Amino acid sequence: MRPATRLLLTAAVSLTACGKAETAPPYQKVAVERRDIVVTATASGVIQPILTLSVKSKASGEILEEPVQTGDEVKKDQLLARVDPRIPQNNLTQAQANLAVAKAQLDNATAQLKRSQALFASQSITQAGLDSAQLAAATARAAVATAEATLQTAKDAMQDTHVQAPITGTVLELDAVLGTVISSPTNDVGGGTVILKMANLDTVQVSALVDETDVGKVQSGMAVTINVDAYPNRTFDGSVLKIEPQAQVTQNVTMFPVEVNIPNPGHVLKPGMNTEVEIHIGQRQGVLAVPNAALRTPKDVASAASVLGLDSAAVARQLSATPQADPAASGTDDTPGDGHKLHAAETKRPHGAGAPPPPPARPSGTAIVFAWRGGKIVPVTIGTGLTDQDFMEVTAGLTEKDTVLVLTSGTAR
């Protein structure tokens, strides 16, 4: 073999060996960044009106007019139905006549009383005659009062033939159609025929069943995101009204109903729609965060160090020599101090009018990450706060200038 050929083969073998030796590192570098962390409790429920009214008529008879249909938006006092007014009209006419007769009798009794008083003054009649005239006048006045009350009742009964909307709302259901003969609750206010059902849909409600493991984190006023099948690309905002005290057990799972109010100005949410409810039980805005996959516990830090090619004993000495991350003692200043001073992300935000309520108090913990600093892998103890399924809030130990290492899936264990 010629020298030139031998030189080329040697170079090829050397390049091949170098290519085999350059394997991918067992980790990925992820920069520490600010992000929003939202923790939710998910539940399902059905859209319902806050209050549904069953409209009845105080009048009895045939429904002669019903100018509304289901789905109609009606104003307060708008006509919903008109009942046959013939009997109430006859009663009103008779009451008016009775009042006229009672007033005439009162006028006659009053005149008779004046004559009796004059005669008594001249001693032309006895005391008994005067008493009789006074009794007749009092009886006539009572008869007028009774007739006036009867007339007012007749007027009310006539007015009751016009069934008006008790509130501004939407007609949900018609229970008595045109031509139906209805009965009024004359002696029983709970009786009578329901003509229609209506509700105000400006704000609707969902009774969502929340698992008992999450209900302790739910508080009144918390923000809620609602998804409905009818609008797959749209979400609706609501808030927690209250948590019902009585649990419901379904298939051996204990759940608590949580009432959620949802503003519905366009009435696009209809009663009966199925919903998925996400209650924001914890939320942090613009905090430092690292992937959950970068976190290590004292139990698995040695194995992770071994994968990264570090001496486990040296890592342990470094961690023991480093002050523990104390979120409570850290400030909110982003400026690093001596080396990489502990950094606390903002955990308290002003709660003004219209602002969502602060998340429930949650004790901070600690975790260990491996950071890339100055071209070296360094173990760092960090303070941890709120976490979702992907990221953990960092309350101390890291800054935005840091980079953490995430072991690849093949070397994570």
C-alpha cells in the first residue's frame, strides 16, 4: 500500500472514531423564564337559570289571548295572557251598582239623622228615637265601606284577567296554550294552573360537582372558566358563588356541589347546556418557573448526578454548604447579589376593586435543580411555590439569567 493511501485510511478511521465518541448529552438546557401559572379544579355541570318563575293567573276561565312564545324576551308588566273577562266584568258592574245604592242609603240616613237631632233638641222625639237614627246612619256608612271594598276586589279581579310578566326575562316553557280553561287559586295560593315558566338569563348558574380532594382549595369569588359543547372555540368567565355544605356520593366518590355564576349578556348560554368548569384555585402572574422535570428530591439527586457525570459525594457537599432557599426571607428584587443570591418571585399582588381574589395561602417548599453556570453544572436548592402539570414556580434560588438541566427521557431514572 502506498504511503498516501495509508495516510487517507488512517484519517478516515480517526474521523469515524471521533464521530462515535461524540454522543448527545443526557440533558437539555432550559432557560429560567417568567410565565403565568394557573392551577384549576375541573368539574362538570349543566347551565341553569338562577331563578325560574312559574306564572299563574288569579283569574279563572278560558285563555283568549297569549301573545308570547317560548324564547321570547319580555319586559316587566308586559302582557303574557288574557283570560275570559265576562264573569269578573259582571261582578264589577254589580259591585258598582251596590256601591251606588249604599251611598244613596247613606245620604238618606244622614239626612234622617239631622232631622232627628233637630227634633230631639226641641224635645219632639225621645232619646230612643235619636239613637235609632244614629244607628241607621252608622249602618249606612258601614254598608258604603263594604261596597267600596267589594268594588275594589272586583276591579282587582278584572285586572287579574290580564296576566303580566312579573320580571324582565325569557319565556322558557308554555304550559297552557290558547283556549285552555284554567282555574285560579281562590282559596289556596299554591293551587291554580301554571300558564308558563320564565327566567332572567342575564346571569346563569352551574352547579358543578367538585371532588372532595379539591373542594378545600375552593373559595367564594374565585375565577372560573366555563367551556360548553355548543361553542367549542369560545370560553366564558364566571365566579364561585358558594360551596354547598352537603356532599353527594356517586359511585363511592364524594363530591361537593359548587355554585358558579356566569354573566350571560347575550343569552347565548341556554338552560340545559352541558359544561366543563375549571375553577382557578391558584394563580401566579409573571413568576419565574422551571419545568417540573428539572426538579430533584434529596433521594434521587445522587442518581441524577451520576447520569450527569458528577461525583455524588461532591454534589452532596455542595448542597450542604449552600444556604437553604428561604422564600420568606427573599426580596422581590431581581438584581443578583453575591454570586447568585436567593430570588423571590412576586407572590402578593394588590387586590383592588374588580381584581380576582388572591389564591389561597400555600406553604412554599424546596427542591433541587442542576443549573448551568459558568460552563459548569452546579446543584442549586430552590424555593418552590405554585405548580401546574408542567411548570413549578420558583420563589428563591434562581434568576432569569439561569439555565437548568432537564434529563432526557432515556436517562431520567
